[in-house]
Amino acid sequence: MGNNFNSPAEVVDANIAAGKVKANLSLPKMILLGILAGFFIAIGGEASSLASHNIANVGLARTITGAVFPVGLMMIVLVGGELFTGNTMIVMAVMQKEATWLQYARNLVVVFFSNLVGSLIIAYLTYFSGQWNYTDGALGAYTMKIALGKVNLSFGTAFASGILCNILVCVAVLMAISAKDIAGKILAIFFPIFAFVISGFEHCVANMYYIPAGLIAKTNPQYVEKAEELYGITADKLNALTVGGMVKNMIPVTLGNIVGGAVFVGVLLVLINKRVKQTV
């Protein structure tokens, strides 16, 4: 292999080693790194919504969103952070007996709720920054539109979309490991995340920003009025945008993300690259 990147087998070995480290993090460090990752993914979400909120063409809007959103994972990979979706691949370390199932479950639970805390903080800060007032409140209306679309997904649709999303997110993480320089890591992250966003797949941590942001925007009469004017979102339709609606979305999306990252990527790659011990 060339000197500028690691081979697929080396990537798997590196991720197994990283999984062992993640599984053994102290609780305070795990929480803080989880909050940090929540910050970064939420910032990718708010920035991409701002970039695309006033574009009528759906294909173009998704393309712009997809071009901006990857900054969140780039910040996590290059600066640090514990992201629930990527951490589903700790299963690789478990399969190689470098971590236990209990450590795996502990990490996923702690990181999930830490990501949620970070995302909520950014959602509230974005609201108080006045950003959603852009274009006479159209960004606030768009924020509700995104959230409403997510809470109205059926269980099956959200689950399948979650699987597809985390296949791409985990591949992005592994591709970043394959690159040995910053430019390579950025490019490696960009294209899979770009593909997941323009495809409209569901990411549980991103939704920790998008849906609460919609709930917060719903409390502002200006945004509610603008949502009806621009998108025909009446008060009756907004009744679906609740905390219960968020839970209804998060359960299948999170389960789908686990299956996509752990089974479709982690387990398969270990089975493919598992080394047979040689006797001398």
C-alpha cells in the first residue's frame, strides 16, 4: 500500500484499538466528550439549515445542506468527541475480546444522553442568537418544517433510514482513519456524509438538534405564522410536533443507527478481516 493511507485491514485494527480506548474511558471524560460531539453535530445542523432554508428547489437545497453538514463530523474526528453513531462500531473491539458487552452498552448509553445534552445547548443558543429571524422568520419556519417531517415518519421508514445513515457515517469514520493527513481525512469524511444528507437518511444525534430546535421554534408566534404562510403548516399539523413525537422518531432511528453501524459495518468488517492465529 502507499504511504498516504492505511490498508482496510490496518483500518480495522486501528478501529478495534480505538474501541478499546473508548470502552475504558472514565465516566466524566466520556460525558464531556459526548457533550462536545453533540455541540459539533448540532452546529453542522444549524449551519446547513441556514444555508438551504430559502432555496425552493429541493435537490439544490439538499445539495447545499449536504455540503455544509459534514463539518460536524470533521470537527469530532480532528478535535475530539464521542459520537453515539460512530461508537456503535465498538462492537468490533468486543468481538476481538478487547472490550466487554457491558462496556459497550455503558458507552452507548452515556454517550447517547451526553450527545443529547450538547445538542440541546446548541439548539437553545441558536434560538437566543436570533438566527431563526433570518428572512423575516423563514429560517424559524423551516426549522419547524424539518422537525415536523421527522416526527411524522413511520417506524419502518425511520428504522430503514437509520440503518442507511449509519452505514455511511461509520464508513466516513473508517475512511478518515485510512487517511494519514488532515486533507485526506477531511475529504474522506465529506463524501459519505454528503451522500447521507442529500439522501435524507436519519441520524439520531442530528435529530437531537433538529427536533428540539423545531419544538423551540414552535413557541414563537412569528415562526408559526411564517410556517403556515410558506409551507401550509397549520396549528393542527403542528400538534404532531411534541416531545412524544420526538421519542417516536428517536426510537426507530436509534435502533436503525445501531444496526447500520454495528452489524452492517462493524461485524462484517471483523468477519472479513479477522486474523487467524498462526502457530510457530
